[in-house]
Amino acid sequence: MVDAARGAAREAWITGIGIVSCLGEGPDAHWQALGAGKPQADTTTYPPYIIHKIAPLDFDKHIPKKGDQRQMEAWQRIGTYAAGLALESAGVKGNAEILSHTDMIVAAGGGERDIAADTAILSGLPGAEKPDAFLNERLMSDLRPTLFLAQLSNLLAGNISIVHGVTGSSRTFMGEESAGVDAVRIALSRIEAGQSDIALVGGSHNSERPDLLMLYEFGGFALKDKFAPVWQREGKPGFALAALGAFLVIESRAHAEARGAKRIARLSAVLSDRCNRKPGDVTAALKRLWGRISARLQPGKVAVISGASGTAPATAEECAFLAEHKDVAVRATGTYLGHAFEPQFPMNVALAALAVSRGSLYPPGDDSGVERPMDGPVTQAVVTAIGHWRGEGMALVEA
């Protein structure tokens, strides 16, 4: 187990939040949409599969050059836009002096495939006289230098650096849900250790990708036929692909106070794990993670922001763990946002920060009984991340 919960003297503050999803743009839009209790699932784009599409965005606001926009695919535009929102929220957008030492940690998948090139190759291959030579020729001529059948994962970090001038150290993590957990964990570790003063952390995902939908359907993970809240998918488990971008500005308390930044919340702990996924392993992993932070929790003031995807058996095992903590209010954001793998954890940390900064929790998202109303003030939020196939994580966010 790896953690960043050593109780170091250097506090880590969340001072900027940039989020976009099917619910809209920015913290206020998300909080209002969550409070309205109306999931924005799309059942018509790729029937019978269900996805969550990104809300309309004016990319010119945070990616002003059309040339920059044209050379990015959707996932990069979404992420670069969200990064701009986070920098603006923290009050550092355009501040070259601060951005020159702002570290960047991005959680990203392999990038988007060139569907047109894929289709041409698959269509021509069966009739080719020399299939090997045909495949070689098409790959050499049809793919851009930035593609290895899919785009390079570090292109998002590169575009953020170019568009927003973030020129500190840069890291890109791959590995689905665990990548998002480790991106936030490493940022916290570096700040607590004095190796970093300020970091831009997050990622993005595009749901309108038939290639990705196909791959996850091969694994039996895709939600189809009818939408249901995360905790009510027992009969037909699966996740709905999400389009979202989520970035956080995390900095040391001393750095934030020196520039007069406002604290949204404190990031107190981030833990990661990876169990074998035998029956009961997920529940056991959550118990281990919870045990690392339980002594800090204040009874009656804690909420759980769950990253449950809806897949089996992981979601059922997380539900079993949560049933042991009936005094804690739970909310699964996947009901409203869908599931976005790499950026899901940064998004949920952002929503946890909003909850503790407002001192309240939005209403339950279903009538399953897993989610219950919370009337008292919320001062702490535990964020869970249970990968659909591998990887577990947890964070503690405090007012």
C-alpha cells in the first residue's frame, strides 16, 4: 500500500478547481445540477450503449488560438479547457512567474484513435494481395507522427504547457483509475516533502469514442439498454462512458498564503492500493484504506464521495463496505457524471472539496437506501476510487 498521509507539517491546500462534464462548466454549475437530481445520460448516440456527453463549451475562452484547437482531439480540448478553468480559479492564469514553477501531473489514457484510418485499413486488408505489405504501407502513410494507432498520452500535458504556459516539471501517468489516484497522491507527497510548492493535477476523457466503447464491451463492462443509478445496476452491471475534464491546483499552505490565495479545502491524505480481486478483496482493501484515516474522522460530519462505476463485482463489494458505515452519508457521482477512468478521481476530489467548502451535501441520487440525506454540516469527505477492473484508492478532503 502506498500513501501520502504522513501528517507532515506542510499542509496541502486546494486553491483552484476546473471541472467540465455533462453537468456543465465550473463548480457552481455542477453543484446546482447535482442538487437538481437529474442525471444527464445519453441513450441515442450509440444505442444500445449509454454514455454521458460533454456539455457545450466555448473553447475560445481558454484555448484562444484556433490553430491550437484544430490540432487537438476532443479529449485534449476538454482537458486543456479544464486546466485553464483551474488556473483561473486559483488566480494564477497568465502569471508567468508562478506558472514557471508550477508542476503538472496528468492522468491520461492512450489518446484517441484515428477512426477513419482504422476503418480504411480494416476494409482494405481482407482484399489485399499482400496483406502484410498493405498493412505496413497504410500505417506508414495514414498515421500522423503523433499517433501510434492512438495519440500519445503526454500530448495533453504538452498542450496545457503550450496554451497556458505551465512550465514546471511535468509527469503523465497511465493506468485507468489508478493513474488518477496516483497523480493526486504524488502531488500531495511532493508538496508535503517540500519538493513542490504548487501543482496542476488532473486529466480528461471523451465519451464519444466508438473504439473505446467497443473495447470495454468486449470485457463486458459497458452499461446498455436502460439507464439506472450506480447502486441499482445489479441486474445489468456496467458503466456509462463519461466525457469530463477535471483539474485541481494544489499548493502548500505557505505558498498560498504568500500570494494571498483563498483555500477551497485541505487535501489531507491520499492512499492507493491494488488487490488481486478475488471475491471479497475489494471490501478488504477498502477496510485497509479506511483504517489508515479513520482516527482522523469526526463522527457525524463525514461524507463519502464514491467513485463506484457500476461494474460487477467491484461496485457490490464497495456497497458491502459502505453498509458497515451507516452513520456516513454516501454519494456516487457516477450516477450523474458517468465513468471517466483516469480523471474520475480528480473530479471526485474536486466535488469533495466543494462539499466541505459549502458545509453541505447534495441530495441522494436514488432510492436504493445506500445514499441517505445528511442534514448536519459536512467538514470532511472521504473519496473512494474502485477501479472497474484493478486499483483502489482513497482520499481525505477537509474544510
